[in-house]
Amino acid sequence: MARSTSKDAQDLFRALWSAYAATPTNLKIIDLYVIFAVFTALIQVVYMALVGSFPFNSFLSGVLSCVGTAVLAVCLRIQVNKENKEFKDLAPERAFADFVLCNLVLHLVIMNFLG
């Protein structure tokens, strides 16, 4: 029983990897950026757990900045994806401009929260 489950999992990962290999390069770059932002947030949480959270505003600002940036990058990925029919009329340049503007507003709010 466990043998078939292991084989099924391997087949699933192979299918996912082969499907992801066909993904355009610009979407893969956005995926790497999202992974980086989430990984940075995790590092900050681990650091806070080990060292402490004396300036709690700084910790909260850093984590919210990383998570907010990741969410905005996922929104950019959805808008830039050619297979998504909901945003077919939206130019990629417009989606990127929205991403940059929203990031600017997010980080202005984060800087204001720092004090």
C-alpha cells in the first residue's frame, strides 16, 4: 500500500514539474520573487523567535512588507499570465505599473508604521 502511494506521489511531482517547465520565463521570475519574499518573512519570524521582538513595530513592519510584496507579486502574476482570460485586455506594462504603484503605497504605509 505504501509503495503505490510513493509511486503516485512521484508521478504527481513529475507531472507538476513537466507542466511547470512549459511556463513562460517572465512568470517563473515572478514566482522566484514571491518565493524570495516569503522566505525573507520566514527568516524574520525565526529571528524574532530566537532573539526576541523588542522593537515589535520593526518586526511587524518587516513581515508585513514581505507578505504584502508577495501578495502584490501574485496579483501581478495573475494579470500578466496569457492563459488568464479575465485580464486579456490589460497590457503587461499597465499591470507592472499597478504593481510598482501599489508597492510604493505599501512601503509608504510601512515606513509610516515604523514611526
